[in-house]
Amino acid sequence: MKDRAKVIFGNVISDGDYRKAEKSKAKYARKFKDDSALPHPARVVENPHIGPSLGVQDIRIEPGEGLPFDTEKGIIVGNIRMGFGHYRISMAMASAAHALGYQPYWMDLNSYPDTTCTKVISAQNDLYSLGSRISQKSKLFNRFVWEPMNYEGFRKLSYNASDQKNAELMAPVFQNVPRDIPVIGTHVWPAQAAIHAGMQYVVNAIPDNWPMALHLAEGSLHTVQTHYAYQGYRILNGMRGNEVLRPMGENDLLYTGHYIDHELVANIESDCAARMARKDTGKPMRFLLTIGGAGAQKEIFAAIIRHLLPLIREQKAALYVNVGDYRNVWDELAREIPELGGLSTLHFDDWADTCAFAQAALTGDVTGVHAFYHANIFQAVYATNLLMRSCDVLVTKPSELAFYPVPKLFIRRIGGHEQWGAIHSAEIGDGTLECRDVPHTLQMIDLFLQDNVTLRDMCDNICRNKTMGIYDGAYRVVKAAMALKNK
């Protein structure tokens, strides 16, 4: 196993930072053990949740009978569950792979509870989730700890050195996975782990529009969604203060465009035409609120719901609320806004019902409030993708959803890096500026509802962006991964 924490793209890590990286790995090894000498049997099983839609099969790290690996058409989507974003990007990759005739394998490194890999990831995920929750409750913590960490802390090359050492503990889960199946990592840790494990063809699909060393996995092909990110990553901009660093090689980095599901890209024109037809005929404008992260920013969503309720009663607006796998978030909203219950239809833990509603809404009328909750993580995430096609405006923080081809209203970010997603979306015309407080958020909702420009302009831009291939990123990532194998 090559030590990738000492030198990163030709840039030598200081002795002090390297020792910190070694100590980080040693800490996790003491706490969770190093299981690299233990067997890690791998088997392939059907995915009952998104398998029928996306052709996905799961890779489980456990003994037992399984389906054969397809070493000719197989492609692994390596991911972790850290919020919904990385799962959603993984679904886009799986969707594109399936549409292109490949067999997508789902490999969630945070789903193998008996492995050191999952224990290390879960421990770091718990810390990140705790910080995210505290940042929403404490302005001081957010300003002086959370924002700087997400914006500059994760940007440092020394941070990548520590991640590289920790990822050595994650590599054993690939022990019995065929080395010649391409891997697309939708979080840097699966990409790093795959490289450490000796997987031959690895693509590291970088999610954010703010270049950070956190996302580097040297040895893989790095893909980015924007030209801004391409330039920042190519020169490792600001990753060691003002120092001019050795750049990434031209074969290490590829601009692809946005990572979007085939089902969404293929229907852009018809979905945008339906939005404008509803606007032109005075049908209720449909707002989709997607609430993840254990209900982060719930107070903003509550204000939006209160603002929309009179318009919902007058059938000038309709509302989809997806609380993901956080049933408690809906219960809290219903307690805070008692009148919500009487206007709401609950689509709770019934996947067939959710799919039927999403399909019917493409051509039928929708009124009132429709709330969605699914205990299963796949269904919780993918419900938003299904509902996206028939909504008029997606209301979200500017995270991975900033890149999706649907008119978007951006509420306040969580972490400074997210603001660059909103900036990019506003510049290509498919989303608003980041609305950093409730009054500006409600002002933007009223613009969507009352004027004849905002929604139409975004729909026109989305269709124009499609002709330029801006939303074709997932296809290009899959093709790039297979091209590595076929060189």
C-alpha cells in the first residue's frame, strides 16, 4: 500500500502534519481495531428499493451466497451515508449507468457494521452531524467554528493527509471485490479506500463547487461539475494558504457537468413545459420542500409553510413536504402549525403510494399539502427525485440539489462551502440567490407566485442549459470510468 499522506500531487506534507495524520489513524485503530488481516467476504444481492427503478444491485461485505459479479458491464458506485447528498449523487450515477447499459453496484461503506471501515466513517459522521446541528442553534458556534471549518479547514492540504491515513483502515472492505470493476466514489473516502485497496479504475466524483483538499484522492480520476471548480482544483487553489502549489496533472481532472439522473435529464423539456402551462392557466404553483439533516433549518420551513397556507386554501399554491426518514420533523411541524393537519395528505412509509402520486402529478391536478416520509433511506432520498419532476419550485439549501434541473429557491446554507452552489446556479439561471433570512425567502416565494418572469426565465434557462450538456455529468462520469478500463 503506497503511503499517499506524505506527498500529494507532488506537494510534500510537513513532518508535523504527517505525524498528525499518523496519530489520527492510530487513534481510530486503537478504538476500532485494524481488521485488515481479517476476511472480508463480498457478495452481490438485489436491492429491493431502487433496484427495480435503477437496476441497482448491492455489494454486501458478509458471508453467504450471492449473485455473480459482472466484470464486463459492472460498475461500482462507492458511497457513504453522510446526509442525503452523497446518496443522491450515487443514485444519479447508478441511473446514468443503467441507462447506458451497464450494471450498477451499490457499495455503501457506512453500511457494514462489523467492519473497522464503517466504524471509522460512522464516528466521523456523528461528529459532523453534531456540528451541523449545533451550528443551527448557535450563531457564535456557526460563525467562529462551523463556517471556518467547512470553508477553510477542509480546504487545507494537511486535512487530506489525515483523511488518506484514515482511509487505509477502510480499504479492507474491497478485499474480495474484483479489482477490474471500475469504481465511482461519490464521497472521497470510498475513492481513497478503493485506491488503497488496489482497485484499478477509480473515479472520484467531487460534489461541491468550492475546491477543498478534503475531496482529493490521488490515483483516481477527479471529476467536477463546474469550470470554476476545475480551475480551483487544477492549481489546488488556496490549499496551503498563499503558497503556489504543484498543480494536478491534466489527466487527473475532468470537467463533466452536473451529476443528474437519466430520468430527470430525459424529461427536462416536457417537465418545464408543464410548469409553464400550469403558470399560464392559473393552476396552483407547486412548491417542494425537502428537509434532511435531522430537520436542520426547520424554522425557515415553518415560516414558508405559514406564509403559503392562505394561498393553499385559495388553491393558488400547493405544497410537497419530504421529511426524508425523519418522521419527528413532520410531527414537530404539525404541532407548531395546528392548521397544517387539516390540509395535509400523508404519504407515510408507502412506497407504492408515493410512486403513484408522483406519476399522477405529472399530468393531473394537485391541491393542498402532501407530506412524505419513508423509514428506508433509499426511498427517503429518492422520493425528492420523483417529486422534482412535477413540482414548480424546489426549496432547498444550496447543497447537491443546487445542480438539479428544476427551478430552485435557495434558503440559508449550512457551511460556507455551500454558498458556491447557489452562486453557480444563479449564474446559469436555474436557481435564485441564496436567501439568508426568512424575509428574503418569503419575498422570493412571492416573486415566483406573482410575476410572469421568474419561473419562465428559469425554465427557459434549464432547457437552454440542457442543449449545452450542462446536466450530462453523470453520463460523462460513467463513460470516463469505463474508458479507464478500456484504454
